[in-house]
Amino acid sequence: MFAMDGIAAGLGVALTPSVLLYSLLGVCLGNFIGVLPGIGAMAAIALLLPITYHIGPEAAIAMLAGVYYGAQYGGAVASILLRLPGTPQSAVTVLDGYPMARKGRAGLALFASMISSFIGGMLGIAVLALLAPVLAGWATAFGAADYAAMMVLGLVAASTIGAGAPLKALAMVVLGLILGTVGTDVNSGAQRFIFGTPQLMDGINLVALAMGLFGVAEVIGNIRAADRQGTPEPMGFRQMLPRPGEMRTLIAPSLRGTAVGSFFGVLPGTGSTLSSFMAYAVERRVSRTPERFGEGAVEGVAGPEAANNAAAITAFVPTLTLGIPGDPIMALMLGAMVIHGIQPGPMMLEAQPAMFWGLVISFGIGNLILLILNVPLISIWVSMLRIPFHWLYPAIIVFVCLGVYSVRGSSFDVLAVAVIGAAGYALALARFSPALLLLGFVLGPLIETNLRRAMLVGRGDPMIFLERPISAIFVAATVALLGWTAWSAWKARRRG
């Protein structure tokens, strides 16, 4: 009865004209910002925050949240069409979305990303609405050893992304871990691998790394081509739909991606970037034909897109019910709530039920608006492929530079993206996977921080990872995955 009363009060909040108007404005801005490579929701929310001082708290938070999860939808567009991740969360979508576009199936790739994003977002809302108190209590049971073991499992699973070259895959993961150590050590304050460069004290910019590896490297690779090899014809709605046998391959990955995204979204400190990479690793592991991944597998688009949208919604679980932000964007959202007099925490469901349920319902309305908005725009996005590349790549470079500069306001990051782009092109020529480097870069600092905390709690005894049930499960899963990979490699070599 308490939940039903809260939902009824939330409907009264979410359906007010001002909240509906600002929700629509937020999702449209977020979708547009997601399409622009590199800018991301963080910069957009920071810029819009002063504007919200003059509107009500419900409308303000609904608009800022709409920017956040709206950017998840739009981020796939540039990833699929231009090989430029619109957001860091959509970097993994490049791996199969762009090959699909090159094969003339850009419409299907965009349709799959939109449908799976909608599925992930709506199911994430259901998780937030029904299981928020339970999941928040469960998330607090995770200790440092559990996080560290989970991250190691993520890296081991990531090695399965590199097809056919395990040594190259391992090299990319290790290189990503090394790059993740650049900057100031949060525990000791020591400066590591900055080589006298003050701009590296905060580490390498994630956006600059993603833009360089996936965006600038692609421009360099195509700079000799005067035009694209073939341009897509205008398409109707039927051409965007999956073939009869492909609908099944779209729904199952979306559901698995939603489960992965909901799991990682509710854990403070993980975020939707990690969930999208983990969803890709899961899809490649469960597939009977893993060799298709990286060549244009629709599962490689549907799974990660569902995961990052589910994680974007369920990230509000610890923020709203515990007052613990799950990532930097959630920290900014938490600050916005405090500015507007909203006190997130365990008592929010009882003290401000109309606010909580109003936000939940506004998320659902926003996701529906995004689906209605994006599906008709697919043919317009695909028409971007008809632009000759020698006209398009100067605009791409401008967007990359603007996006990278907007994150920290540093011209050094613009120089860094150029250097990373050249290195990414060299790695592509040698057939190394940039996705593995990016994942190692994201996971490395998290593993280091939680490993140190776990060893401090265990007083230097590594058995703490086996004494805690949660971390023991992750360790066992890691060992099982390593054994399965070795057995599969031995079986394939024997069959060959």
C-alpha cells in the first residue's frame, strides 16, 4: 500500500506540465549531446546546473537526469556511423556497430541500439522502482576485497574480446593498466609516470584516450581516400527492421545486457562504462560463433547498449537511497539535489515519496520520448554516410577537439588526443585491439585502489579474498573462466 500511494503521488508530480516540459527538454538535449563526439553528459549537466536554480526541484532533477540517460541513446549514433564514441559508455559499440555500417546495415545497427537502449532503460526503471531498498542494502555488503575480485574477473573476461591473438589481447590489457597508473597516487600522493608534466598529475583524460583510439585513428586511416567506397541508398522503415531470424538475436542480448547493467549500476563506483564492456564480454562468451564479433554482430551492439542504459538508471539506486554517488555524474546529480533542498538517503522513500516516485515515473516517460524521437531519425542519421569523407573528416576533428577540450578546459588534452590517435593508428596497423586497452585503463585504478584497501583490512593476508563469500565466488569464477579459455584453446588447436 505504501508503494501504491507513492506511485500515485509520483504520477501527480511527473505529469505536471513543468516536469513534462523539462523532461522533454532534458532528453532532447542529452540525445543531441550524445551524438556529438566527446562532449558527454558530464559537461552538459555542469553547464545546465546554474539554469536549474530558477525552476522547481522536481523539474530540475528530471531535466538533468534526462540529459544523462538521453546521452546514452545518442552516443551510439556517432559510434556506429563515424567510429567516434559519442560518450565513453558507447566506445564498445564501435567494435560491431561500425562494421555493420560499413556493410550497408547502419539502419539495423541504429535500430538495434535504440530498441535495446529502450529495453535496458525501462527494465532498469523497474529495478529502481521495485528493488531500490533491497539492492541498496545488498550493495553495502560489498567490501574492498569483493570489488577487487570483481574487477579482476572483468579483466579476465576482457581478454576473451581479442579473437585469435591472446598474446596481443594480453599486451593491450597490460598497456591499459600501465596508462591507468599515470597521475597522482590517491593513497600516498606520489606522482607516477608524469615525467615532469604537470598536466598529467590528474591522469590521462578518458575522453581523450577514447577519441584518439577510435576517432582520430579512423580519420588517419581514411585520409588518403577521396570518397567512401559506396554510399548508402535512402532507406525506408522496413529496411531498418531486423530480418526474421535476427529479432531473436536482438532480444536475448538486450535482456542479458540489462542484467549486467543493473548489476553494475547499483554498485557504487563502477558505472555504465564498465557495464557496457562487461556486457560485450558476456555476449562474446555465450555466443556459439564468437568469431563474428568485431565483424558486425548485432549482439555486440544490443548487449552493451542495453547495459549502459540500464546502468544509467540503476545508478540512481545508491544515490537516492544511500546518498552515495556511483560515478562522477551521479556526484554532480547529488550536488544538484542538495542545492534544491533534496536530501537523498535511506529516509528519502519515507520523507519524500512524491519526489522519489515522481523521478522514477519521469524516467519512464523520458525513455518513451527517446524511443519515439530516435526511430524516425534513423534514416536521417544514416544519410550522414552519404557525405564524402574528405568533407566530413575536418568536421570530425573539430568535434573531437571541442569535445576533449570541454571536459577539463585543457589544451594539453587536445595535443594528447592527437598523439593517442597516431599511436592508435599504428596499433590498428599491427592488428591490436584498442577496446582492450581502454578497458584495462578503466579497470586498472579501480583494481589498485580496492586491492590496497583489501590488503589493509586483511593486514597483508591474501586469504581475505577466499574468506569473504562474495569475493570467493568471483575468484572461483575467474579461475573457471581461465580454465575454460585454456581448454577451448587446446581443443581448437587439436581440432585444427
